[in-house]
Amino acid sequence: MATAKTEYQQQLRTLAELMIAVSGESVSVMKKTAPAQALKLKRQDEWGLYLEFMKLLFNLTDRVSALYLPLKGQPHFMDNLEDAVTLQLKNALEPAFGSGADQMEIMLTVGAAVADSRRVYERYQFLVTENHPAKDDMLKDFGDRIANVMGIAGNTQISSAATLCASAAIPAIIAILAGDPSPATASGTARASTPETMLVPPSPTAASKPPTPTGTEIKLVSVVSTVAGEEVETRWGLHPRFRQDLSPEDMQQLATLMNRVAKILGERYASVAFSDQWTSWHKAGHA
């Protein structure tokens, strides 16, 4: 076990950071998706939401790790990931609770989340890198659990948002375990406030680099939604130099992904732009 922890130390730490960041950001997305219900949530309810996302992320990471790690060492890796998440979570909670945060209680909480994750999700049999009905069923089950925790069982909007957050984490987990560079943009581009971009894990070397001075960022990809009467138009575009650097195959893959992103953002913007609660957005005419 010690060997596995040493050999995969960087991946364990990055995965733990990713899981904690994804869970926290996803809770924020859920609250923004149902703002009226968010006002009724107590701190215990938000913690329950956080743990539900953590449970699914443990399951997804377990499935992905089986594809990239030796079969014999994979269970040890997951045990070490549980320890890494416990440590990272303790560090994350210290600003709120002080250095007296009980690590044993956190360890028991994470351990219970892992056990519950196995109980709830291991029965679904599918390959995580492929589309499969069982995968869709599991994500739907997860979305329903999130809606239940929020006290709005059967809310399809919350269920869809939760599913989107979970699905967006899979490529990041794969990249970490495959040893690929972080999915974050290499030139430090500004990130839009969407679930998929919020879930990108931090680059292992990002913390050691000084912040880029304001005004030197380059926007490689942009997505814009506009309102004209009763219609919403969503477009995406690339920086011309970035487009030239892409191979035809990469360009095709990026176009497929960005068309999906534009569709999701456009539908989400339309759902709020014409609501009574967000009339100011409608008047502003931007997403």
C-alpha cells in the first residue's frame, strides 16, 4: 500500500483536489439551478448534497482507475485515494472550523460515503468510457437522489443539472489517471461560469506559477447567447490562430463538443431569460 501511495502520489493528490472542487462547485450549481429551493436548505442539507456528489465521484474514479492501473494494485489505490480525500477535506474545512477539526470524524464520514457509494452504484455494469444504457440509468438514479436531498423529488431540471456536473468530471478523471496534461487550457484563458468549465482540475504546476498580469490573457474559445424578440441564438467561436493550430481531426472533435456546449448553454439561458425572475437578463441580452 505504501508503494502505491508513493508511486501515484501526484495523481492521488490531484484526484482528491478535483473531487473536493467538483463537489463544492456542483452544490453551487444546484443552488443556482433552483434558487427558491436553495433558500430553504440548511447547512446539513448542503453537506448532504456535497457527500452525494462525493459518492458518485468515488464510483466514477474507481471505474476509471480499473482501466489504467494494474488489477492487483487498484484496490490499494482506491484505499489511498480515500486517505487523500480525507486529508484534503480536513485542510479545506480548517478555515471554517479551525485547526481543531476532528480528522477521525472526517475519516469516518469519507469512509461511510465510500461504503454507501459501493452499495448504491456498483450494481450498474458498464464501461465508464462508453455510452451505455446502464450508465444512463446510474446517472439518472444519481440525479434523482440529488433532487430528493434538495427536497424537490422528481425535479427534472435539478436531475439534469446534476447529471451534467457528474458527466463533465469523467474526462478530467480520465486525464489524471492516464497521465495526460490537465484538461485546463494551456494558456491560462478565462473560464466561463458553466458546470463543464468549473469542473476542470487545477494544473499540477499552476500553484507554482505567478498569476498572469491582467490584460495578457488570450480567449481561445467563446460562447455567446443573444436574445432577439422571442428567439435565443447561441454561437461559439475560436481564436483564428488557435483554429490554424488544430488538425482536421481535432477540429472535428472540438466542433462536436462545442456544438453540444452551445446547445446546453443556449437552452439553459433561454429557460431563465424569459422567466419573470430573470427579466433583467432578458433586457441585457447576454448569457
